[in-house]
Amino acid sequence: MKLLSELLKSLATKAGVRADDDNLKKLLDNDFIKQYEVPDEVAGPLEQRLLTEDSAVVNPMVKSKLYAQALNGIDAELERVVDAFDFSDDFKSAYKSIDKNTNEKVRKLTDGLKSKVSELKKSKTSGDPDSKAMIGALENQIKDLNKSQEDLKRMHATELDNMKMQNTTDKKNYLLKSMLAGKPLPKNGLKAEINIQLAKTLLEDEMAKKHLLISFDEAGNPVLKEKKDGAEIPYFFENKPMDLSNFLDGVLAQNNFLQINDQNDASGSNGYQQAGQQQSNGNNQGQSSQQPLKNQAAANEAMAKAKEAMRFAMPAQQIGASV
């Protein structure tokens, strides 16, 4: 089950609506929308099958269909050329033996046309009007095939770029989910994967506001970058590069989405989610009992990082009052 507010927010983001848009905020703040749960059978197809322009470009099914249509059109035109010119049966047999390789078909046909041009120019009738017309037609066809060859190269280059883009997107998603799986997210009764998705949305919203993106250096390490003046530059705060993990801790803390293990901390004013150990007076047994916090070491470490990272995630005017 997915909350309707989260589903609408996700779809709005895909459609290009800014996360801080006032109308979107008002819509998502509706009590019914905040509480209504959408069945997975409905939410799943809406998120997976409604494609933006960017997502359609890298969608495997869409790419496969468009690529096949383009190649089928080229193959049909090549067949027309083979039939239009008087090629030998041996050439036609060799050409038709090429299966599902449009590039190879173009090369084979281009070589065949060049051979015909060479034969005509060497023949005694090369000066005849009919021969000249045929040579002109052959040379024009060779030019068209060369253009088709260049088009195929561009299509292939685009396909490679799309594959790289999809690989980078998959890598980012895996990285964020892995990082979030190691964070002490709040115990709110939701499944772990839902909390991870919510935390990921919070991070992506904050990054969108600050025009940030995740890149990878040559060693494959994640680098937080800022889009500025048409360029992508490392994101600095107080003359120091911002670490992605610290930034993530700050965003989660700012949105009350971290467990901490310090009940004396003034978490209400600083925006922390307090989920420490609960104690009860065991009068009947003469002892007090505690509910241990899962992943204790991670929680303590996250709290320390969050206090520092909060300064990076919070608006500048709030920093002085919170640290």
C-alpha cells in the first residue's frame, strides 16, 4: 500500500512540478490525501507505466520498439534498392543471407553499387546517355546509403548513451537504498522498504531545491555536485566539499526521520525524530526494563553526524538558532 500523498508527489515530480510548488503543497496537505492508502495494484502501474519524456528514452521496451521500427524502415528501403538494380543471383543470395544486421546490409549493398559503377565506367558504352544516367543513379544511391550508414552510427551512439544513462540511474538508486538501509530510520509501523522510499524522496526533494545531483568519480565513489551557471561543480559548504552521507543525515534529521538515542537532547527544536529506549518501573519485579534500540551503534553515529549535517541541510537563516 502507498499513501496517496506520496503517489501524487511522485507523479507530480515526474511531470516536472517543483516539489516546493505552493499548489502542490496545498494538495498534499489535504487530510484525506495524507491518510488514504492506494492499493499496490493501482499505485504500481501508475508509477511504472506512466513515462516522462526522459524516462521513455531509456525505457527498454520503448527503445526496443522504436529502434526496431527505424531499422525495419531502413531494411525495406535496402530491399527496394536490391530489386531496382540488376544484381546477380549470387549477390542477391549473399545479401539475403545477412540476418538482422542492417549495418552489414548497407555495407554489402554499397560495395555492390560501387562495383556496378566501376564496371559501367570501364565499358565501351560508358559515354552513352543511358549509361551516364545509370552511373548517376548508382552514385546517388551510394550517397543515400552513406547517409544511412551515418544515421545508423548516430542511432548506435545514442543507444550507448542511453544505456550508460540507465546504468548510472540504476547505480544511484542502488547506492541510495543501500545507504538508507544502514540508517536508523524511525519505527513508525511501516515496512522497511516503504521507509527507505520515503527517505529517498525526502533526499531527492532537498537535492532538487538546491539544484544538486549525484555523480561518480573515476574510482566509482559518489560525489555530490551542484548545477551552477550551466556547469556541474562539486558541492561545497564553508569551503569544504559536502559528503553525501552527511548531507543525507542532515536531510533525515531536518525532516524528523532519524532515530536517536539521546532522550535529553532538545530534539523538538532541532527537528530530530526521538525514538530512544522506553523505560518502565518494574515495581512487581523490583527492576526497570528497557526496550533496546535496534542498531544501537548506527543510531549513535547517525545522531552525531546529523547534528553537524543539519547545518548543511537547513536554510541559512535557521542555522544560527539551531546550532
